[in-house]
Amino acid sequence: MIGALDAAGFHDGENLVIDQFFMDTKKTWNTPEQIAERGRQARERPQTFRPDLVVTIDDNATRTAMLPLAGGDIPVVFSGMNGQPEDYNREKKFMESREKPGGNVTGVYEKLHFGDALDVMHAINGLHRVAVILDATPTGNALRRQIEAEASLADAPVTAVCRQVGEFEAFKRAILETNNDPEIGATYPVVGSLKTADGRTVTTDEIFSWLFTYAKKPEMTINYYFSQRGMFGGAAVDFHAMGEQAGKMTPPSSPVPRPATFPSPTSGNRHWYATWSGRGSSVSKSPWTS
């Protein structure tokens, strides 16, 4: 997003001042009470900083910071929203419709392109059944709904079976079970935050290290970053392009968003990638757009 502002002539430290607040609700502050408190702290920043624009990234920030600011005087741009905009709108109205939201809020809905990912994997290895493993967080719940909806858009005859896990030990069991299931041709791990049975938070690095050691089925990747880490392939969201798209939702004269439209799941122009690679080798990529 900052790159898009740079391209529009707004440079941090010159004619633009950027204040950042990292909620850190995936690794550190990840209980419901802690997430709510971090959202409250984030909402306090505009009271002293007095920004021309607030940007929220990911669903925890959407729920605890964007929604409370909806209807106010400060324009808000969201990015990385996995939950359905209509569901958030029922919690607190911030839009009239996706095409013309109105009000002071606009942004980018993060479509996963899961149907396209199924088509890619079917073409690569004849995939007909995939195990989707998600964490049991609000973001995991939103992603499951999105995955189940997008699976119907695939042209290939592939069935997606979703399973949510609350602890690292349950995630391990789910992966080991897919290893021994001849019907499962691939996994789709979507776990951003897991805890052990004794309450310790497990980092993404630790999850990946275990996964790449013990998983026997190829992993479909939810984003390009995960494919760079070693996941096999599929169709992946490009976070940089998504942020750039959000950054372009500003008029050329000032860093204030146009609360007019934001991309629907079928009309966004976000860049994404079909990627495939073996672990330890370079990742090749083909840029696609939607």
C-alpha cells in the first residue's frame, strides 16, 4: 500500500506522515479478550494522531477497529478482509452495497481463488479430493465459509473436505491422517495461529517445519508467501498486489479514500499466481489476474 502512495507522489517523512500500530493478534495477543483490547488500543491512536486516513489489515482489525470507526469523520480503507462484507455489515452497517458502499469505508475483499486453485492442482496431479485444515479462530471460520463457497466455482471435479483444529496436536493428527488416506490427493493448510495443549503459541515457522518434515501429500498454498516457504502449489493471493490495490483507492490530490466502490469477489483486479515447486528448488510462477 505504501508503494502505491509513493507512486502517487506521497512519501513518508516528506509530504506524508504514517503512524503504525501492530496489533500482533496472531502470535502474542490472541485470546478473544486480548484481541478486543488491542482493537481498543488501535482505535485510540486516531484520537491523538488525527490522521486523514485509517488503514486496517486483516479480519481482527476489521472487526475491532474498522467497524467501530464506520460512520465517523475519518475515512477508512480495509485490506485483507476474509469475512464476508455482508456479515460485517450486519454487525454494524458500513455500506449500502459492494458496488456503492457509501459512507466513510472502502477497501479490498481478499478473494482466495480457491476454485482456480483446485483446477490448477487437478491439472497438475489429477486431484479429486483435498483436505482443508483450518484453525478454529474467527479468521479460520471466515476462511472456511469462503473456501466452501469458492469450491463450487471450480471446473474440475474436486471435492474439498474442511476440518478445523484448535491445537497444534490436533493439526498434527489431521496431517498424519491424510498421509494414510488414499482418497486425499493434497492438503490445504490454513493455520495462522495454533496453541499447544499447555497453552503455548506455536509460530508459523514451527508449524511449517513440522509440516514439511512429516506431510506426505502436496500442500496447496493459500498465498504466494507460503509457496516461497515450500508449499507445493495451486493458486495464491499476492499480498503485495492486494495492498497496492488498496493503496490506489485514494484520489491523486490527497491521501483520502474514495468511499465509492470496492472489488467484489468476482470483479477484483488483484494479481495472483499459479505456482508449483518441489521443496528445495526454485519456485516458478505465472502471473494471472482476475
